[in-house]
Amino acid sequence: MVHWTRRRLGLAAGSIAAGMAMPGLCLPNIARAQSRARVVIVGGGAGGASAARHLAAAARGSIEVTLVEAGETYTTCFFSNHYLGGLRSFESITHGYGRLQSEYGVVKVTARAVAVDRDARAVRLSDGVVLPYDRLVLSPGVELIFDSVPGYSPDAALIAPHAWQGGDQARRLKQKFEALEDGENILIVPPPNPYRCPPAPYERASIFAHAMKAKGHAGSRVIILDTKEKFAKQGLFQPGWESHYPGMVEWIGVDMHGGVLEVDAAAGTVTTDLDIFEGALLNIIPAQRAGAIAQECGLADAGGYCPVEADSMRSRLDPNIFVIGDSADGDDLPKSAYAANSQAQIAALNLLGDLAGTPLAPAHYINTCWSMIMPGESVMEGGEYAPEDGRIANVRGFISQPGEDAAVRLSNFNDSLAWYDMITTDMFG
């Protein structure tokens, strides 16, 4: 296994950023004689905000970069498990766009993109404004398919939160978790593949178990009714649960419970082919697909996500649109904030190539995913990815091993904290 220290993480991110900075040096001479090209970016998360900052920094005013995001601030879904477990404040995972505007010249539009006219190259917003573009970047995250879980709905999510998008849902789940009493159970229903951040439901189970144990809730359990027969980092999570939370976390795969037949949020039950499970807290995470705006403009395929060119993140269905982050079909590259940030930098390079004629570097993507089993103990998995035979292929991978020394797991935990600071700075300036 390759252990990614803070220095190594910084070098990995810096190598891509440095590759972008060099082409940007010649942009003013290229663009002086013409009006500025217009790039509209929809979605202000790990993909969209990163793309806006990198593109604006490299273009140095020669490209008009507009970021469309419905929120005044952005609460990261990644690290929201830390908030749920009381390790971080809500404010610490909430970020503003002020520096993108003041330091990089990004135009932030607070509205929701509701339609894209691909022929006219224009985005219509919820307030009626129409934004023309030369190139469009879509990074709208995921849309939750509520009815993929029988009985679940947006209304049911107010009682049984999914907390798979930052903000109000995370607050709701935390409030319900803090109200649990000893002897009351938590039921978690993870989604089928593919979905945002594959190990996150199981990290959430770990954090719930840790917090319940700290409160002395010896009679409570976390029961995971999975829609899959196996899950990410299973060989690391389950030994961790047995070691730290014996008898507190029970995972039941779909091959064992036979499938979720109905969720009754009000009654606090999940009915499966095996049994009816009861919980004072239901955390239901439905299936997912590309964000609504990507669906609306016809860029998603039958699998629900948007096919892209492996060397650029350009849509395979529209050469003027790039799709990055969770909405993209990243092939071997998982759906994560780290991956979205990496994709954003590749897309920005190609946008510069399109609009300013700058040279391109070979596409190279990176991803690392840390998962906390308990505070001070994290496991990790990741790799490097590159275009191969028209797809984004894993060319080198690494993963934590069972039985690692406590010092290694502590170093992983500290690296994850450093990464959060690094990526949010890279996103928001």
C-alpha cells in the first residue's frame, strides 16, 4: 500500500495546478483583440467551484467565468459525517463564495439552472435570466431517486433523513440522532451502485456507534439493511466494528434480507422479505442519478449518468458542454469530492485549449477516500486514473490493510483532516 502523507497529497494536487498555470501565461496576448469568451458553470460544489477557480486563475480575466449556484453558501456533503458525530461544527463544513468573486473575478449568480438550450448555447435560470455561453460546465451533483425505495419520498425524508446532500438534511439527521435514547436502534438503508461516496454509509454507521458507545448506550444498535451483497472497504469496516463496537453494528446484505419491500417513516419500520425491522431513527439513502439539469438537457444515458470523453470530461453528446463530478460517468473513477476536483482541473485545461488555443497535457486523474472507523483511526483507498481505450481506467490503486498499526491509522486520520482544508481552499480560494 502507498501511504499518502500530507506532503504527497500537496504534491499531487500541485502538479495539476502547476500544469494549468503555465498555459495561462499567454492568454492576455491571445484574447486582447476579441470580446471575452463566456464559460457558465452550473453547480458550486467540489466540481463546479474548483473548475471556476482554476479556470479564472489561469485565464486572468480573459475569459468570463460565471458560477451558477442556488445557495449563498455551500455545505459540504463530504465530512458531514464528522458533523453528525460531533467532531465538527456545521459552520466548519459551510463555505462562501466571496473569495472566488473578489480575488478571482468569478461572477457568482445565486439562482437555480432550470433549462439548457443547447442549440442557442444558453442557460435559463429560475429567476428568468438567460445566460449565454461559449462553453458550459455542468456539475449539479446527484438527483435522489426517492421512489427507488418503496414508501420513501421527499416528505418521508423530513422524518427519515437521507442527509446525502449538505444543509438542512444533515441538520435533521443530527437532531434525530442526538434525541436517541439507550435501547433505541438506528436503521440505515444504503443505496445501490453507483452512488456518491461509496464508503460513506458505513463510515456513518461507525460514527453513530462511536457516539452511542461514548454516551453509554449499550442497548442500542445500528442495523444496516443493504441493497447490495457487498460494500466498499467491507474487509476494513467489519473488523473495525468487531474491535471497537462489538454487537453494536449489524450489516445484513440483500442476499440475506431478500430486499426492502417498504419503508414507513412515520412508524419507524423497514419491511424486508426476511422481517420487519424497527428503529427510532431511519436513515434512508435512495438510488441516485445525474443531477436534474443534466437529465433535462439530455446528456445522461440509460444508466442515469452522463458519458464523457475520458481525456477531457467533455460530454460525448455535446462538444460544447463538460460534465464533471457526481453527474459524470467516470468509469473506474469513483464519485467523490476528490475525484470531482481532479476532473474539474482536467476540464479547465481543456476549456483553455478550446477558447484560447493553449497546449494540453495528458489527462491524469487522482482520488483518495478516507473513512473513519473511530476518531483517530481512518482507513483509506484510492488510485491514479488515465484514459485507456476510451474510458477512464484505474492504472494504480492502493488500499489500507487489515491489522495495520495504530500509528498508521492515526496518520491516515490526520491526513484526511489536512486534505479537507486543502480541497476547500482549492475550491473556494
